[in-house]
Amino acid sequence: MIGKVLLVDDEAHITRNLEKVIPWEMLGLTVAGVAKNGVEALQIMERESINLLLCDIRMPVMDGLELVKQIREKEMPCDIIMLSGYQDFTYTRAAIQYGVNDYVLKPIPYDELTGVIARIMSSQRNKQKQLLEEQQKLGRMIDLANEKILYDIIMDYTDFSGSHWLFTGDEQQLRLQQYVMIVLDLDVSSEKTKDWRDWPDKERKLWNFAVCNVLREKLQTNGLHHAVIQTRDGEWCVLIETDKSVIFNNELIQGWASMLLTAVKNHVKLSLNAGIYRQFTGVDDLSGAFKLVQRGMQLTPAHDTISFYPSDHQRSTSADQAFWVTAEKMISAVKRGDSNAIDSGVESISQQLQHLNEHNSARVKPLLHFFVLHLMREMKEMSVFSREQEEILWRRLDRRFGIKDLLVFIQQVTNAVSERSIDKKKQSENSMAEAKLFLDRNLYRDLSVEEAATYVGLSTSYFSLLFKQTYGETFIEYVTRQRMEKAKIMLAESQRSVAQIAKEVGYAERRYFTKVFMKYTGDNPTDYRSKFQCRELSANEASEESL
């Protein structure tokens, strides 16, 4: 990028020589203007962004030192080289006080001046590069934090209201965004994916991770601001941010989905299906939109690789909706290990299906088949079955059988879960206690929900659900709260710098730590420390007076 230089001297022949003799183009600069005094220079700088100022000291109307003083007071970002025929140290000292970068004596040695300009501009570009890298790093951190929040919202683990402390800074922007939602899914019931089911858990996790990376890289390469969220094994939700002035363009969005499917096919060798929510969605509607697309993809017996949902023939009846409410309640009961609620759920589902069968028998089997697949995938996330048990169940599902068989299958699966619920509950409690200890020991470094889940041998989605059920807050809420409380103590009781404290509580970037701390406490770290120390001083003085 070409920078701009402003030449300021009341002697016209000097500014003409500077324009002609200095190789501005080679230095990456262009002369933006010439001024005879400080007043003219300020007028130009208020109109244009100037990168470098070459300025004489002694000028009429406003001299160079007064000009530099006003530039600094107005906080105009500009490097300055002073030109002067005076060797008096008083001028040099004043120039240094005002942050002048260099001081060149007249008559001007043009070769020397060229070298000075080159050095200053090189330093300026390095600073700009470093600032850009820091901004990008901060942006990536904010994006990752947003992804964690969006995951909790999509999975309906939490509701971030406007008053929630985690939702009062940059994350508040999430509420102002509209998203395109694309759900990518591996059809685990098809012949093509039997190999996937045979892979060890560790290998599947690596492939899931690889798919996430491919999707992020492809979206970033195409300049699409996005979030990629793995919702469960073999299923990903892609959210693409769009401007609110944009109209929903089916062809364009279908092209994005096709691009993502092709990238995964080429790089990870997996064939996925894509379901697109047929309108923009805001953050408050993400969970509902995700469930609609998820159900639509499973309920359509033969659908295209890319489809929009809800489709025209997918308009849910009240009976369908009642079935889904019961089904979700039953799966929730299975996750809690609530045997009575499971039995009640199976009975309700059976009755509702009988009622549906009387009015639309063709509708019943797809509904039930999807529910069985959904249940199996959720059980897999919970690691309910051994590898051998899971394989037997999948083989049974691969066979074609009727509605009665499917109901029996559901009863067998839920019975197996009920039988293990007591042991599983105890195991879950132990896992969460172990996870909490792991998190508390590792607050000083970058932590992800995936790492914590792997540490205790659980899937990410099941770990997130258990964590919320056990501690009453999500993973990101807990970790952030613990870090902020630790930071508060360190600010109050130690003289460590804010940057040091940020690193000790797991934030490599001080500015991002400051943003989070301000959201949590309402004060920046320095002000918090000052307030606390003032209160402590007042308390000590009061104690001394009472003695």
C-alpha cells in the first residue's frame, strides 16, 4: 500500500527540491501535499491521512514545533522528520519531547535523508504488520468464543439473554447477525457408510476434526464469515454470516453447499448430504431451525444431495409435532437415565403412532425409522453400548423390517439403557468430578470442550449436556467464570502485570483478556485493581483510627 507524505516549509525551493530529488515511489510514498506553515499543514491533515511529515521548524503563522504539538494533541498517527538550519539543542530537545522520529540539519543531505525516510517507513510498516496480526489473532479468538456460544445455543443447552454477562461484549453482535444455516450429515443408515461405523472411535474423531478444518479453510478462502460447529459424530452445522440487506438467494446458497461438499469429498474422501434452512435465521431461532433441517434430512426417504428444509411436502401436522415433542422428551429421559420417563415415553410414542397410522400409514414408518436412527446416534454419543452391542444393533437396523419390529427395537434399546442407568449415573458423576478437577488444574492454558470431553472419555455433545446438568452452567460459562475469579484475586493480591495475569489464567492475548474481564466485572483490569486497593487502604485507615 502506498503511503502519503506531507512537505511543510516556508521556502518554496526546498519543498520543490524534496519533491524532485527524493525517490518517493521507491520508498513506497507519494507526496500528498505541500504547505508553507503549520496552519496549512493541519488543514491538509484533517482532510487526508498522512503517514509521514517532513517539517521545517522556523515558519510564519505557526512554526514546526507548535504544529508537532497539535498533531500529538489531536492524536494524529503520523511519523515526523524535522528539518532545520538551527543546531541549538533547545530545538532538538523540544522535538524529542513531542515524539519526533528524527532531526535533519540544513542544508539537507538528500542521500542521508533518503536513508532516514527508508528506515522510518520500514519501521512503520513492521508496526502496521504486527498490529494487523494482533487484530487477526484477536478476531480469531472472538470467533472461536462465538462458536462455543453458538454450539450451546444450537444444541439448546442454554439461552443467552441480552443480560447474560457472556453476551454483553463482542458476542452481543451475534444478536444483530442473520445466518445462512447449512447442515452437513453422513447418512449413517446407508450402505456407503458401513465402513465409517466400523472405524475405531479415535479414527472417527480424527476424521470429524479433519472435516471441520476443511470446511473452515474453504469458507475462509472464499471470504465468508462463518462458524463451523460439530453437533455430533458425522454431523456439522455451518453458519454463514450475511448482511441484512442481502436477499435469500437459493442458487447462491446451494452453490456454497456444493462447494463445501466437494471440498470434503476431495480432501477427506467422505460423501455427505447437505440440508439448507430455507430462510435466514437469527441467533434466537438457531435451535429450532437446526431441528427442522435435521428431521427433514432424515425423514425424506430419497432426497437430493442438497435440499432445502422445511420442504413444501414437509409441513408438519399437529400430530407430527406432538410425536416429536414426545420423542425429544424420551431421548432427554434416556440421557438422564430416568427409567419411569423412558417407559412412559415408549408407551406415548406407541399410542401416537397408532393414531397416525389410522390417518396416514405411509407417514408412520419414516417417522419411526428416523427416530430410531436419532436414538441410536444419541446413544452412541453417550457411549451406552459396547462395540459389539452397537454392531449387533446396527445390523438389525440395516435389515428391512416393519413398524412392529421398530417399536420392539426401541423398547430393547431403552431397556438396555434403563438397566445401565444406575451404573451410568454413578459413572457420569465421577466423570464430571474428574472433568472439573482437570479444568481447575489447567485454567492457565487454552482449553476446549473437545479436549475436556476426550479426557473423561465422552463425546463432546454428551459431555456438554452432562456438564450443564451437573453444574448448572455450560462449559464455557464455567471455565470463563473460574478464570475471571482467579484473575480478580491476582489483581487484588499481587503486583503482577495485566499481561502476566492474562497468561496465568489462560489468555495468550492481553486485549482479549481485558474484553472478557470487562464483561464479567464491568471494569477493566487496571481500574479494578485501583478500586480494590483504594478500598483496602480505606479499610486499613479505618482500622487504625479505631485503635
